[in-house]
Amino acid sequence: MSLLMTPSHLGREGRGKEEEDEEEEEGFATMEEERAFPSDLSGFEFFMIMLSNSLKKLRMPDKFAKVLAGREPREVKLREAGSGRHSLWDVKVVLDADGHMYLGRGWEQFARAHDLRLGYILLFSFDGDAVLTVKVFDVSMCRRHYQRDDDASSGSSNDGSGSAETEVDEAPTSQFTVRLSGCHFLEKQQQYLNVPLEFHEAHGYAERSKVVLRMSGKSWPVTLKHTNRAGGKTRSSFRYGWHQFLVDNRLTVGDTCFFRALRGGEDHELKVQVRKLDGSFVD
């Protein structure tokens, strides 16, 4: 009895096993690539090696450019991991005609200030919005640590603030980012901002009644409101005092706030930096 072969069967017979295997491998690679592209880019990491042409501008990985397609920031803030109260560095983001992404104006100043040399390895972590945190490893394959005793002499700062504020806590759970939306601008008595649960738990907010927000050399006391959630857990939100912070700093929908916990002090204080809609930063 003969077997009736459909056109699809004939096609597979004609291609041969090698071509079928290649097709399956390509399909597998595509699925792996899709799974590797997170919808939330917070915590996205990659490394770069300093080459001879990396001082003037630094080309970002094509995969990083691809996942940012349509959401590329016009500029980012760079900071060396563990820099504490030291400033963020303004760096322009440049796209060429082929879609390659580069760190442009501002990158050379960062590279020279941190004495980046040929063969150094840079580990970048993206916060999902506008900050790239950098760890520097020299040719010994060990991480470099930079002097932080004196802003003026260390060459690692460019904000000129001269503030003697307490150092920020560098733990992953000691900072969070919020893009302001309509719920943050309700009627005065209804305005609020929810604190991320991990941050709330890491800093014992269930037992705290207020925090202090610090920005532009000024402070704003803000009351914490606690809400019971399913499973017996408590959630905190900024309430009374949050409205005044918004008004005094002229914040609007679409602005992005970066909150970082400060070490020490009787009250729990948060340093706030704001990225405005036009890309400028206020801190």
C-alpha cells in the first residue's frame, strides 16, 4: 500500500533534516530573544569594554537600543555605583542613521574624571527611566573604588552643590522611581503617592508616622498613611505634606521623581531628584 504525501510533507522531504534543524534552531533563538526582552527595563544590565575609540563617545549594545526602540531618552544620568551623595552626570544620548545608540556629550567628562582606560570593563545597570549606574573594573579584573572625601579634589562631581548632607543608602531597596500621573494631583486633601512595598518593608514604614523629603536644599515633612492589604500586610503612602512638596517644586504630570534614602538622622529622610518633561533635572 502506498503512502499519500501532502505538499507539506513533500516540502519537508525536499528540504532535508539539516535544513529542518536550522529552522528549528532559528525559531528557538527567536523565542529566547523575545523572552530576554523585559517589558520593564528597571534593572536591565550589560557590560562594555573600553576600546581605543570609547573615550569620545560610547556605543551601547544593539540589544539595549532595540528594547528601548521608541522610548529612547534624550539624555541619561550616569553615576558610579557607591558614589553616595555625589552628583549624577548629564550625558546626551545619540542615535545614528543605522539606529546605533551612543553616549555622547558628557560621556568624555565622565570617562576622564573616572580615569577610564583601554581594556577597562564597565558594568551598567539601567533604572528603567533615565539613570545608568556604572561599576568600573580595571585591567586587574578588580573593581575600582574612587575617593569621596572631598568633592572639589576628587574630580568625581559636577553639580557644585557643596552640600554636606548625609550619604545616601546604596542598597537596592533604598531607592525607587515614580513617574507622576493624575492620581498624584487630585484635590488637595486627596493627593497621595504610594510607597513601593519592598521599600516600605525595608525601612519599617509600618511603624513610622512621617518622612522628610529633601530637595534643592529645602525640607518637607510628609505624613505617612497606612492601609491594610490582603494577607495582613500594610502599605504606606505619602499624604499630608505631599501637596506642598508638589506645589513648591512646580511638579507636573509626566515629571519623574527619584527617591533615595539618606543614612543617619532622627527622621527618615529621602533625597529627591526630578527629571522634567523637557529632560532637564532638578535636585
